[in-house]
Amino acid sequence: MLVRVWFLGLSLVLLCGCGRFRKAKECAALAKTVSSWLEQQPKPNAANADSKTLAAEARATALRYEALDHSLAALDVKSPDLVSHLTRYRKLATDSAHALQEVAGALDNGQAETARRKRVEFDAIGQEEENVVAKINADCRR
């Protein structure tokens, strides 16, 4: 009986440790994915660049956000709190890509006001992204 209690206690300790190890591994993979994506970010053109250049830049950045979503989807994350953050981050990546595609389309059609509104939408998504990253960082430090 004493051996069973000791074994049960040891099993519980190991399971808790394995969960923390898994979460740490998932946090590291997530951080590596996002850091790698950020390192490949091209330097933006000047705000006074012509609309054709700005549209091309918006499309390229949209493609980068789509690639980020695919990279995030490929991660094997099972920790419940990280899964919810990762789901939110992926939605932000696809929302960003969509907004930037609309910016590019508006610029191509000479719709400066629509392009500006969609760019403001993209910037708002960026603010949400900062919040999600802060939550991920907080959860990964625990």
C-alpha cells in the first residue's frame, strides 16, 4: 500500500513536470516561429512612395502574414492556454493579410480614402497583436 501511494505521488509529480516541460517546449517553438518571421521583415518604403510601390509592399506583407499563419498552424501546441492564444494570433495574421490585400486593391484602383481606412484597420489589428503577444509572453513565463 505504501509503495502504491509513493508511486502515485511520484506519478503526479512527473505528470506536472511533463506538462510544464511540454509547455516550455511549445513556448520556445512559438517564439522561434515568430522571431524568425520578424527577422525576415523587409524595411518599408517611405510613406510618400507612389501608390504602385505601396500596393506592392502591402501585397508582399499580406503574403508574409499568410506565411506566418501557415507556420503557426504547423506548430504542435496542446497546452490549453497557448492553444487559445495561438488561435487568436492566427486569426490576427489572416485578418492582417486580408486588410493589406484590400489596401493594395484600393491603391491599384486609385481609391486613396479606402486604402487609408483599410490601413487604419490593419494598424488596429497590430494593436491587438501586441496584446496577444503580451499574453503569450506572460503565460510562457509562468
